[in-house]
Amino acid sequence: MKSMKISLEMAQRVKEFVTVTQGCDCEILLKSGKYVVDAKSILGIFSLDLSKPLTVEIYSDDCADLLKALEPFAV
């Protein structure tokens, strides 16, 4: 598992993030405090507190390309 902190403060950033994550076959979760949602679900993401940094957890050993694609969202 790999994890990183990201920020998704605007709706456009959420849309861009979901577009990136939907292209991956592995399981990707977003955590905000005690809440956990599927990172490929735009509705799930909007249920989180987006004013604070989120933690992305990627459950794959071969995710270097995905981590690179997520760099623009990193905090």
C-alpha cells in the first residue's frame, strides 16, 4: 500500500482527480478523519470535508504511474 496527502478544495479539482483514479484497476481509498470513501466515486468525495487535506491510499505494488499522475494534487 502507498499513501499520500492531497488537497481537493475546488469542484474542478475533484473532477480531475476522479478522472485520474478511474483509469486505474487497483483499489484507491480517500480518508478524511474517520471517514473512508472510494476515490473513484465523485459523490463519495463530495461527502468529505474538502477544506482539509485528505489521505489517498493505493492498494497496489505497481502504482508509480498513478503516484506521478497524482502529484499535482499533493500537499
